[in-house]
Amino acid sequence: ALLAYPFENAEVPTLEELVAVGKACGADRVLFISLLPVREKETGFMVIVGSQTYSAVVTMKLKCVDVNEERFLFNQNVESIGSSINFWKIGEPSRAKAVKRGVEDCMRNFLTSFE
């Protein structure tokens, strides 16, 4: 369906483009999910013991379209902060865990915002 109905701007598809793809697929709803560049930060202290925190600010463009009614059910950028912490000089904080936690929070917000 995307080959038959390509988006003019893949970063910001319009309502009409999403409805066309949904109709071509025979879908009731279309979800559009885009992960924007992650902003990262590492903080902490170490003397003999201490902690480090890795934070990732995750921003996602999220859209849900009702194909039959041709309207957005959700159309927002959602932002969340994920973090990973280590203590006592054991290991390092994980960038992947921080991003994963941020994405999970954004998706939870998105998927519980409409019926």
C-alpha cells in the first residue's frame, strides 16, 4: 500500500495520506510512529563508591487515524525521560535501557489515550 500511496513527506504524513493507505489495506485504523533523535545525558559521582545515571529524553511523533471516519484519534509528539543507574562501581549505566524505558513510557501514553 505504501508503494501505491507514497507519502509526500515521510516524516510528517498527512491525514489524507494515512487514510489512503488504511483504505488500501482494508484497515480500520492506521498507526504512524516515528522516533526522533534521542537527547542524552550522563551524570554521577565517584569517590570510593557512588553512582552514575544515564538519561535519555525520547520524543516520538505518534498518530492514530480512524480510517472510516477519516479523522485523527491521536496526533501528538510525546516525550519521556528514560534512565539507567549503576551503583558501587559495578558496571556502567546502560544507554539501551534508558532509551527502551523512554520508548515504553511514550508508547504506554499513546496506546492508553484513545479507544
